[in-house]
Amino acid sequence: MVRWNHLSIYNMAEDKVSLSAKVWLAIIFILLIGFSLIIFNGKTMDEQRQEFVEQKQEIISTLIDQGQYACCLEKPCVYCIEKTPGHGEGATCHCLQDVVEGRHPCGECIGEILEGHGNKYLSQYFAAAIAEEVGQEHLETLKQIIAQKYDDAACEINQTKECQDE
Ligand SMILES: [Zn+2]
């Protein structure tokens, strides 16, 4: 009876040792996999990001030169590269044409326009174009937001009497 007790205590101790050894083995294994992924991929996340950004800019400037990337923002959107078809074919962007013709631009453009980063020369088209996507019942609200963001710009461009009086 005493001997069995001793045996079971011994087994428990051994179990503890082997469990922590297993944990350590697992940690070492995970670390090895992590390092080998970095080594075999050869690039850090910063480097991958840098390449990704550069590639996007290259695609956009090439397509702008070809007249295939016409955006409605101050700084062209990048969403259209992936989004098409929907706002163009392949990696092209037709957000400018969409906005002027009363169709909604891409999601990135909708967000950026509402933040005030749209091309101010197009501000008269923004509310209607976005309402086409989010619903006509929001047209008045959209007009208010657009006015708040772009009215100074509109005055600057149109030189209307009301603006001069202000
Ligand atoms: Zn866009």
C-alpha cells in the first residue's frame, strides 16, 4: 500500500516534468517556425508594406498617364485597383466620371469626399452621386455635409454674389 502511494507521487512528479518539457518544446517549435517564415520570406512587414505602397502608386501613375485612372479626390483613391469591375475594368478608376454622371464613386471615394478630401471643383456633384448609393432619403443630409466641407471652395470657384457679401 505504501509502495503504491510512493509510486503514484513519483509518477505525478514525472508528469509535471514532462508537461513543462512539452510546453518548452512547443515554444521552441513555434519560435523556429516563426523565424524560418521570416527567413524564407526574406522580408519584414515594413518592407512588404513599402513594396505594396510603391506598387499601388506605380499602377496609378501608369494608368493616369494612359488616361485610365480618373478619380474624384484630391489624391487618387487606391480602392479601384482591387474593386473593379464596378468602377472600371481591370485596375482602372472611373470615379470622376461616375460622380459627374450622378453615379456613386467607389467606397473609398465616398468616405474621403465626406471627410472633405474630394476634388473641390466637383463639389456640386458629390451629394447626388453619394445619395445614389446610400439612398435618396439622405440627399438633404449629404448636401449639408458637402456644403459644410466644400462651401468655401465653391465660393472661391464660382465667385457668386452671396459669397462676396459674406
Ligand atoms: Zn474611387
